[in-house]
Amino acid sequence: MLRRRVIPCLDVADGRVVKGTRFVDLVDEGDPAELAARYAAEGADELVFLDITAAPERRATLLDVVERTARNVFIPLTVGGGVRSVDEMRAVLRAGADKVGLNTAAVADPDLVARCAARFGRQAVVVSIDARARPDGGGWEVVVRGGRDGTGIDAVAWAVSAVELGAGELLVTSIDRDGTRSGFDTDLLRAISDRVQVPVIASGGAGGPADFVAAIVDGGADAVLAASIFHRRIHAIGEVKAAMAAAGLPVRASREAAA
Amino acid sequence: MTDRARVAVVDYGAGNLVSIRRALETVGADVEIVAGSEGIATANALVVPGVGAAAPAMARLEGQGLVEPIRAWIEAGRPFLGICLGLQLLYDGSDEDGAATLGVLAGRTVALEDPPTLPHIGWNQVERRRDHPILAGVPDGADLYFVHSYAVAPADPETVIAETTHGGPFPSVVAHRATVGVQFHPERSGVDGLRVLANFVDLVVSDGLPAGRGAEQPATASRAS
């Protein structure tokens, strides 16, 4: 049976892992390749690097990090942040990523999703959707540029379009919950997972192991992503997986430690 | 016999080759990335990785002059490992886009049956149907990493070494003579994936694949654990 995945996310700026509530008060937390190896050894099912380097001319630093990670970590790696063209996606894949996350660029140019899927296959295209609840309770709005700008676009409608265009997975982040550790927005997840057949990765709000279970059971997510609770060692990956298994969810038993 | 396997990995423009190169090097192979037929002459084994659709892949292989060399390699019984799309290309054709593929094994590439999610992405169990040294040391039911929407339907059920279930069951490991194919990504499947690659490399070094060059004995696990 297909396992439900636990995916640590590393925010990377200028080739270093940083932490802090997203994009502010960044603190250097070390080398991404080293942290990636640690997570793989602890049982991570995949890894996501989110590149938050502001300056495009520093992309070479990211590619170096991806390559060093891919050389030593034998689990799948998704890289998101700042990819705006088929050529940029090719560079990230050739450096050793398996999938690329498209976010702001895909909202601005939806056909980018189709071009990337046609060139590399839809399995390599993760469309990353940042969403926030509308104040009037009328669903969720897509936000871009790291959650700073509203677009007026309905998040569920965009999710459906993105899949039609060629997304192989959706990474759905609740900006309302991101960094709060108050649990995932399971209503948002359920609204999207009910409408698409591709796997949905839940993001934004992980506080404890029970939240991972809720994202899957209540939200219909296939995988769950978290950053700070793993970085800060508030919860271990194994602890989260044990809770998922106890709830009857299929998880991969890590054999890495025995290697 | 040879001390180290020289493995040619075919580069036909499909994404990430860093992982497969490093994974093969980690298990003791010398790896050369090859984009044309001249590169494979000195190799002991050929690996065709890849993800995506069949028609563009076949067009690129054709454009690089690799279709006939790959067919000849397999028909000569030389060690071959196809990964994901590299497995699917071995059969007659693909229902994904109607492409005619290499046709060295009888059967087709067909859509997954009643999949709960599509693509099938993630770790899933590889359940043994027949003994084969490619799975030596890999526990029955081990989790390996899949990324695909189509799977092979071999005409010869005896070639199916292991199956995996996503909706319906599909072959996740096949073997025929010195040709081995895996639907999962061993280069992205942690220790068990590396074990599959180590088994392949060991079989190349020991001439342990049936109808491999000089092989006269039935296949045996070269490193049972």
C-alpha cells in the first residue's frame, strides 16, 4: 500500500539553511546538504528545499547545494523558489533535483506549468499554492511572493487548473497557519483534495504529531510537510510516523538507521 | 570476470542523472554518462533511467542514434537495467501516447488500474513473486519509491519478479535473461534501493545474469544476506 509521506522542508538562502517565521528574522542554521542527510537518516520520505534567496544572480549557489545534497542523500528532493522558465527548471533537475516547485511564476504565467510538464513529465512538476482564507468566509485566495501579495484568484479553482495544465502534485500551504504551529487548515486541504486526483502535500501549521494525522484523515492529504518543528527538534520524524501508524495510516518504516 | 563494473548510463535529456550516477558509484561501479552509441562500446552494463512519456523519449533516443545499439545490446544478452521509463521502453508500445517502443520484450505499457491517486508518487511495497538475485537482501514487502502513471503488462508472466499495488497490482520488477527492469527508482529509495543497484552491479561483475556474457550457470544470489 502507498505510504503517507512525511517531508521536512528546508528554507535555503544564499546556500545556507535559515529559520525564522518565514522570510523574517532569518538565523543561519547550517549546511543544507548536512541537514538533508540528517533528515534522511531519521526517516524523512522526501525533502523539499525552498530557496528564498532574493537575488537571481545567486542561483548558482542553490544549484551547488542541490548537487552536493543529491550526491549523498538517496531520497527524493524537490526544489522550489524562484523557478520561472523551462531552462531554469532544467538546470535545477540536472543539478540533482527530482521535482521542481512552481509558485508565483505559475500564477503569473499558467502556461509555464504546461511547458514544464511537456518537457520533463508531469511527475516533475509540483505546483505550490499559497492560500489564505477570505475574511468573508468565501473560500481561499491565492497569495504570491511569499505570502505578501493577494491575487483575488480562488485557490481551489487554481488547484484544479494547475492539474489540468500538468501539475503532478500540489503543495498546498495555508499562509494563515504557516509558522503558527496551530494545525493545518484541513478545510482548505479537503476542498482541494476532493477536486483533484494528484497527490496533495499539506503545508503550514504543523504543531504536533496529531496535526499530521488530521491533515491526512480530515484533509485528504497524501503527504505532510513541516519545517520548524523538525529543525527545532520539537518533534522527531519517527515520533510523527509513530503517531500516524497508531492512527492506522500506512507509513514507511525507516531502515536507514540499520544501514 | 572483471573487478569493477563499467556501467554506461544513457543520457537522453531526461532530468536528473546525478542521483543514479552517485548511487551506482556508491555501490562500487565505474559510471560513464553516455549520449551516443560510441560511449557504450567499452561498458559491461547499460542502464537506461528516465521519467516522462514514451514518444519524446523514443524520439530523443532515435535522434542520438541509440535505438539500434540498445536493441542489439539486449538481444546479445548483455547486462541491462531499465528504470521506470527505461523499463517501459523495453516493451512493444505505450498506451500513454501510442508510441512504438523498443520491442525487445513482448507486452505493452498500460495505464494503472483504478489508482486512488495519479500519478502514483511515493513509497510503496515491492512484493516478491519469484526469487531472483536482483532482490537478494531486500526484505519481501520493502518500500521503494515510485513516480509514474503507467506500468508494464508483460506477455510472459514468468518474467514478473515482483508486484506492487496501487489500485490494481502491477509489475514492479521484471527480468528476462540479462535484462532487468524496475518500475521504482532505486537511486531514490534509500538503503533498499541501493541494495538493488548493488545486486545488479555484483551480477555484472560475476557474470551472474543468465545469458550474460560467458554466463553458463543459472542465476544465483552473489551476495545473499
